[in-house]
Amino acid sequence: MHLTLGVIVVALAALSVLVILRRKNRRDQLEMEQHSVTAEQLRELLAPNQEVLLFDVRQPLDLLAYPEIIPGAQRIAPKEVIEKPSLIPQTKDVVVYCTCPGDKTSRMVLRRALKLHLYRVKLLKGGLAAWKEKGYPVEPYKDVFHLYTPSPAPRSG
């Protein structure tokens, strides 16, 4: 009898955890949707007289594979944005994009921004591929970038 009761308690606890995790996941998905724009919406936002900042937050190897950028975008390494969120202005609308499956890097940057109450940040759904799929322009990325960020030298002393 005690064994059956124990199994029931464990099963109910596991079910409760599953329900809580699903609700959290659904909330996260809704929040990401609220802070997403399509390629068409981004094109409209980039029209003249709109003050929208566009950040290319691709990982360095992704940039190496696709050395092109949406015109007007500023390249910021995702690691820099995560470590220095002050790079994202609080008073302007910002859109970030990447080339990761499921917009992984953009979502990471967006989550960090939202935790810091930077609510004017959105991500481009589908990233650079969605932009190019619509036939919108890209330009070659010619600036120098590093494939890795060196760690600070150990202190001696």
C-alpha cells in the first residue's frame, strides 16, 4: 500500500513539473513572438525617416561562411552584446539578426536584452536567410573581424 502511494506521489510531482515547464516554455515562445519581425516588416521599418538600428549578431564562423550584411546593419559579435548590453540603446528600436537554425543567437541576445528591461529590441524571424529569400538587398561585409576573442592574459604577481 505504501509503495503504491509513493508511486502516485512521485507521478503527480513529475506531472506537476512537466506542466510548469510547458507553461514556462509557452510564455517564452509568446514573448519571442511579440519581439519578432518578419523580413517584410523589417523592410518597412528601415524605410526613410524611421530610426531603427539593425545589428548583425552572427557568430564569427557564420559571418565567415556568409560574408554579407543587410545594408545599414552594424556588426556586433554576440559575445560583446551579452557582456556589454550597454551597446543596445534604450531609447531606440533595435532589430537583431543571425543565420542560426531557429534564430538561436538572436534569441540569446533578445533574452539578455529583455532581462535588462530593454523592450525595444526585436529579432528578425528567419534571420539573413529570410531577408535574402524575399530578394531584399545585401552587401559584402568587408570589415575585419576575429574568429575568437582572446582571453585576458593571466596576471603575474
